[in-house]
Amino acid sequence: MTQTPEPSVNDIPDNELLGRVVRGFRPIKRGDGGIYLWDAVMNRFGIRPTYAKQLCCRFGMDPYKKVHRS
């Protein structure tokens, strides 16, 4: 009987992991405030605003969409 190897985070491409984080921010309901997606991404990854906006666009997300603070 052969054993199946246990899944590892190393099996998930970095590009997929980044995309999951960027797409994982929850949108806010109208009028609830929040922050722009690019700002949330900038804070989460510790990168500059321009890079954060580019990262949002790279994964098909609107950098100016409002999301919950995290």
C-alpha cells in the first residue's frame, strides 16, 4: 500500500498565493467607510502605493474598490 504525500504550501505557486491574498479582502457595504484595496494591499505586504496598485491590477482587481480595514 503506497502512501500519498501530504500536501504542502510549496505545491502552490507564489503567484497563486499572492492572488489569494489580494482577492481575499472583503468589500464593504455602501456607506460603511473602509479603505481602498490598494491601501490594504500596501499595508499587508509592506510595499509602496504604486506597487500595491500594480499588484491589484495584476490580479484583475480594481485598486480603488473600497474594502474593510484588516
